[in-house]
Amino acid sequence: MKLVVKIGGQAAEDAKGRRKLARQIVELRRDGHSIVVVHGGGKALTRTLDRLGIPTEFHQGLRVTDAATRDVALMVLAGIVNKQWVAEFAALGQPALGICGGDAGLVRAKKISLGSNGEKKDLGYVGRPHKIRTSVLKMALREGLIPVVASLGLSARGEFLNINADDLAAAIAVALEADRLFYLTESGGVWDAERRLLPLVKLGEIPGLIRKGVVRDGMIPKLLSCSRLLRKKVGEVDILAADGSNALLHALANGRHGGTRIVKSA
């Protein structure tokens, strides 16, 4: 199958967590699956900004990115974090291609601004994927490599833009017509208002879950994003824990995991 794996959560922050996730991904690759990895690195970026004395500001969950923050994001995301993942795969005998959305024209992005109280908030160098050119990914997959993509893209003017990693993973999954998209997160799944995990969510159930308040807060945009994906050519979205519990392997082997499967129909 064609799989897109978005890595986030605390497990990606330490060497043991990275190694456990890398082992799962390498095992899936050796089982014959084609895998593209997409990562952010927000915590590492915030730590580096703090050390440099550059303030961090978020608006509606997105990092406000001035020129200085953008340059540090390039250094941290496309540099340190990206190459850490490449090194993890290499240590397991699996070659990987570490790139960001600006390489080989992979991601063309458009600047965004968000409305608040009747006014638009300028987020600076923040973008959303507008066009995905998959040729470099397909080339890497043909050669047996795992593409590892940092969440940055280029505008039409050639400016690097910071992109939410969830949005980028979704856009790549649609462009590749992936069979499944995996979000590896700290939440580990979709939880209702009573903090009960929902193991299965059908596409047609999503509007009702939101309308009735069964899911709230940050889960609402996540589910809406999944809904848009499933209406296109992505077969399934899974939200799993990124804690090294082999949830990724279990999800592919027997469909069982401690997270949430989001499907068109059951």
C-alpha cells in the first residue's frame, strides 16, 4: 500500500522515541509498503527560538512566523530534525531522502491570513499547500528510499513558508492517492467529551459528532480535515499514539490499535 505517516508528539522528541517509530516504519517498508514520512518539529523550534531570544506567538493554533522565525524554522525543521530522522533510518539499514517542500518543487504554498473579530491577522511567512508535485517522491519510492519531508514549502515568489505538518501530510496523501494516512500524535485518537476514545468513526458520522458536541475543541478541525480527505482518494485515516507502542504495525497487520480509525463506511 501507499502510506503517508505524519510524525508528531512527545515520542519524536527523544532518541528512544525516534528509534521505536523508525523501527516500525522500516519494518513496514521491508514488508513492501511505499511510505512517505512528513514531520514538523514545533517543540524543537520553540526551544531554539527561546535560546535565540526570539518570541513565540500562536494564533488559532498556527505559529506567527516573521522573517527571523522563518529562518530558524528552516534551520531546525529542514536541518536538524529532518536529518535526525534520516540518521535513524540509516542506523536501521534503510536509506532515506531528507527533503523539505521547497526541494524539487515538491510543495507550492500560498500565504494565509486568519480572521478574528472582523479583522484579518497577518501570520507572516505561514502558508498552506496549494500544489504538490509528486515526481521527487515517486522517484525516491522507486529507488527503495523513504522520503522524509519537513513541513516547509515555497511560494510563487520563491519565499519559504512555514506549513502546518498535518496540512502538508494531508495534501501529500491526496496527491499520491495514498491508501492510508496515519497521524501519530500525543492524543492517540479522537476522544469524546467524557474522555472516552472513539475506536471507529465513519465519514457520515462526523457532522453529527460535531453538532452534538460529542467532540470538541481541537478535535473538530482534525475531524473536518479527515472528512475532506476521505471525500477525495485517500482510503482511510488513522490517528494513533506516537509512544512507541507498535500501534502502526498493529494497525497494518490486523486493523487493531489503541487509536481511532476514520473510514468512509464500515
